Amino acid sequence: MWKVPASIFENIAFVENLALAIAGVVGIIIGLCTLRKIERQSKSGEIAANAAMLNAQAVIDAERPWFVAAVERSGENPGLYRIRITNRGRSPAQLYEIFAEHALVDRPENLPVPPRYQSLCLLPDSRFFASGDSFTDREHLEGFNPEFMIEHESKSQFDFLIVYGKVTYKDTFTGGRANEVIHETRWCYAYQAPQQRFVPCGPDEYNGYRDQRQGPN
């Protein structure tokens, strides 16, 4: 009886193993390509989501309320000054609290950091302010006299009178929600006695705008 040489079976097994190896390599390559494609799609989706979030935040920032604080002369008495806060944003705001402080220092940049806010002011009758509305706290409604403050509190002729404070408020986009944002405006002014005027001054911690998100993001 004729027998098939063993070498033929070995060649067939080799070919089959080679085909399986090639198929495995091809499968790995296809899998890697698929994973890379999924990764690219995930990154593209993440980039698109971040872009949409940034765009939405830009819209909110453009439309949100912005409280701006400035020192002004009291109309009733030129020697008196007061802090007036105005909503310069495009949407209404709900006033939360106001702090108004003063200090006498050798130089404005030597104010202690972080600032201490401990003089909570009396709020105006209304706490809801539309775009363009302004107010002063009831405690300083009539104004304050910087010359009197310097005369009675100054320890040397080189002291600077500094008035500073902060106001916090809510907007209509997140107000009342678990993750509502509390906006904060800080101000700091030094009194120039010869010119009888207040000018902005102080470290960064005493000035500018800050937001604090409440609860979970």
C-alpha cells in the first residue's frame, strides 16, 4: 500500500500554522487601527464637548451681571465720599452682602495679605438690581469724611488712608440652584489729601473679580 510521505503532512501543518499566524497578525493590526480610530473619535468628541462648554461659558460671561465699585463725592457735602456699586452687566443680580473697611498704612502695597473683611454693612432696601442700577450701603449712604478719619486716626503724617471692601452677589443663571455661583467684586482706594481724591491701589488680593461655585459642579 502506498504511503503519503510524512514531510507532506509537515508542510501542510507548517502552512496552516503560518496562515494562522498571519491571520493573528492581521487581526492585531486591525484591532490596533480600530482602537486608534476610537481614541481619535473620543478625543474629537472631548474637544467638541470642551469647545461647546467654553462657548456656553463665554455666552454666560457676556450676559451675566458685573458689579463695579467706585468712590464718589457725596452730592450733599463735597467733603464726604461714598462707595457706589453699579451693575455694569447685561442681566439682573441679587445682592448678597457688602463689607466696607478702612486702614491707615505707611504704603498701600504693604496692606496685609490676605485682606480681612469683618465690617458687614447694612444692605439697601432692595437686593435686586437690574442692568445699570446702582446703590450704596445704608451705613455710608450719607458718606464718610476722609480728612476727619486721618485727623483722628493717623499716627504719623506719612500714613495713607485706604478704603477697601467687597460685595458678593448672585446671577439669574445659577441663582437658587445647588451649584449656584457667588460672584465677588473687590475694591481698594487710597486717599490723596492734596488733590482730595481717591485712586485705585493695593495688592491684587484687594482688587478684581472672583467667582465661587457652591455645591457639586
